[in-house]
Amino acid sequence: MSHQFKTIIEPFRIHSVEPLRMTTLEQRQEAIQAAGYNLFSLRAEDVLIDLLTDSGTGAMSRDQWAAIQHGDESYAGSPSWFRFQEAVQDLFPFKHVIPTHQGRAAEKILFTVLGGPGKVIPNNTHFDTTRANVEFTGAEARDMVIPEGKQASTLHPFKGNIDLQALEGLLSERAADVPVVFITITNNSGGGQPVSLANIRAANEICRRYSVPLFLDACRFAENAWFIHEREDGQRSREIAEIVREMASLADGMTMSAKKDPFGNIGGWLAVNDDALADRCRNLLILTEGFPTYGGLAGRDLEAIAQGLREAVHPDYLRYRIRSTAYLGNALDAAGVPVVKPIGGHAVYLDALTLLPHIPPLQYPGQALSVALYEVGGIRSVEIGTVMFGRQPDGTEKPAAMELVRLAIPRRTYTQSHIDYVVEVVQQVALESATLPGYRMVDEPPSLRHFTARFAPIR
Ligand code: F0G
């Protein structure tokens, strides 16, 4: 009989290490003030535990570093390109794969072709760059996640699902204005929540009826597939790769950031079935990214991603990945810290509105919380709330659907003791929460303001 042990162990051991730099409270207070209270403006060396993003920040495996040695830097037709294409199409059998330097480059190209004034692009929830790339063309980016997906503490196994009624409603009125429907797996801006196969299948059926293509923003496809494996009826016995292929089979194309689940430090792609669309996208690719067999990537990057894709769907890895994120979320929940539930795949999302009821949304409770986490414990997080999404295309500002602070977990990078430390720091900040100030923006760039805005505390 084999025993079941409750300790989650990292399914790897450490091969090469990076030092972390310890700082004092005074040093951090000085650093964040100099950064205009914007965590993106900190020097990474001044951060102890960097949970800003899970994008490009994961640890590569021995086999990925070995694959890098096979990188062939031929301008056209490199063998590394063919290995990349094969690895992508093994999981996502789309006819055309167009490599890009990262996800937003794929978005920029696709929406340049499909967007424009008068168009509407629905998505469960647009990520910030996706929304910005849609809006940049003059099109409207419309979020339509199910209602549960906007309530931080409501439990639902697939809180990332797109609202099928809202989708049908939009298409029945304006299908001609909708060049593409998007589903983001997992739903990053809505708490890293998964989308069920049944939901993708139903969205596919609606899109078919109105002859509108369905695309996946698939950055965290493997984590999404793991949730399907664990939570959806009849999926337990299937291989993760098989579930991924079924998700892909229900779509007409995808955009991808290979900096997430595929373990790339850089990279992405756009994949489509439509020949004419592929042609138009490739022409734009050559303008800004490069020739279609490298698209802004070095041959070695293509190799690292090809190998990473194989590792991303391994069940030992995914079990560890999802359970270790839940370990952080459940520990905070048990300590009474309000978090988005159930716990998502790549990150734990703190509910700043509930934790800081004295700070109104337009004084940025998420920003206040993320500054405090840095000052108190050197942890870098990211606000996903009114700072990120409050600015409207007409220049006005309104509160976002939720005021979240995301603790994103880089893949295979931090150990359980790092995470135990994070739990302690968040608990300490929660104890002091009534004393935290709100913020005002003192310098605001015209788009994607959260990256470079400067703030001042309201004392
Ligand atoms: N789509 C989603 C759902 C994302 O989470 C991201 C990036 C992108 C597209 C764009 O990809 O960064 O390669 O250009 N998300 C990162 C994050 C930056 O921190 O969540 P990219």
C-alpha cells in the first residue's frame, strides 16, 4: 500500500542559486519614496521576495539550459524554429504559428488586423496589455466574466468562465461588429481563476452560430488544464496534454505569452487557422518583430520554450504548482486575511477593499496595501484594481470591479520557507491595516498608467 503524505514537496532540487539581498525598514521606506510609491519603479535588488509577476521570472530547468546550447541562430529556417513549432503544435494544433517576442506583440499584431473604431472585443476579463491593445485601435474591450467572477469570496470551481448569456446577447445584436471573441485561461485579472471545458465548448457553439472566431489568451493553459483535470466531471482520467488539445480544438486561434506556463524568460506566439488572417499577421510581424521563423526571438529562446512546453504539462509539476499556490492562499485565509477564493493558479489575490475599508477606491486601497507589504517585509506585489483599470477611454476615472493585490508566484523559484515568510509579513500588515494611508496620483501617463505613474500618500 502506498501512503499519502500531506507535505507538498518541490518536484526538483536546486542546481544553481541566486543571492537575495536583505534590507532594513528604513532602506525600503527610502527606496519606495524615491520610486514615487510605484513598485514597478523599484530596483529589483531592493526587493527581497519578488511576487510582482510570474511572467518571465520562473527558473529554467537543466534540460532547458541544455536545449539553449542547441540554439541555432540562422536568420531563416533555423532548426530551433522547427523544434519550437513542433512543440507548440503538439499541444495547440493550429495551422499557422507566428512567433513573437512576448504576448503583447501577438496582441498588437492581431488587434491591428481585427480591431478598429466601432468594433467590440469580448473577453472573460482582458488583461491590462490586451485591453490597451484593443483600445489603442479604437475598439471597445468588453469584460464579461460570470457574476461570481467579480465577487472576491464567492466560491465557484470555474470562476473564470465567460458569461454565455452576455456573449449571446452581444452577438445577437452586433455580431458584425465583433471580429473575435476571447477567453483568457486562466483569468488573470479576475483572480487567476480557471475556465471549464464545458464553458469553452458552449462559447464555441455560440461563436459558430454567429460565424465569429473564438480565440484563447492561453498564457496559463497548463494550470487551467490542471484545474479542469481536478474539478470537471469526467476529466480525472485524462492526460493534461489531451485536455490542452481539446481546449485548442474548440478555438480558432490563440495569443500566447511564453513567459508564463511555457517557462520562457521571454517569448510568445500568435496561432491561427485562417490562411488569409495568418498572411496579414505575418506581414505585420516582419515590420516589427522579425522574419516568421524567429519573430523577435533568438534561436536559443525558441529551444528553451520548446523544452519548457513539455515540462509545463507534467502532472508532478502541476500538482506541486497548484497546491503550493493554494498553500499560501489557505494560510492567509486561515489567518483571517481576505483573499479571492478559491485560490487561483499562479497567484494569490488579496482583497484590499475588504482589508482597508477606510480607503475609498479612488484613493487606491490596493496601492496602499502593496506599498505596505514592501515597506514592512520587502515583498513586491502588484495592484490589480483602480490604478490598473480605473482610467476610462474618455479620460475619466471610476473604481475597478475589484481592488486586488496580486502575489504572483514565479515558477519553481521560491521555497516553502520563503512562502512562510510571506505569510508572516502579510499578517503583520493586516494587523497594522487601519493605520495605512490612501494615495493620490501625482503623475499619470496617458495609457497603461500603472507601470510608470507616481503617487503620494494622503496623510
Ligand atoms: N495575457 C495575459 C492573460 C497576461 O497575463 C499577460 C501578461 C499577457 C497577455 C501579455 O503577455 O507580458 O508576454 O506581453 N501578464 C504578465 C502578468 C505581465 O504579470 O500578469 P506579455
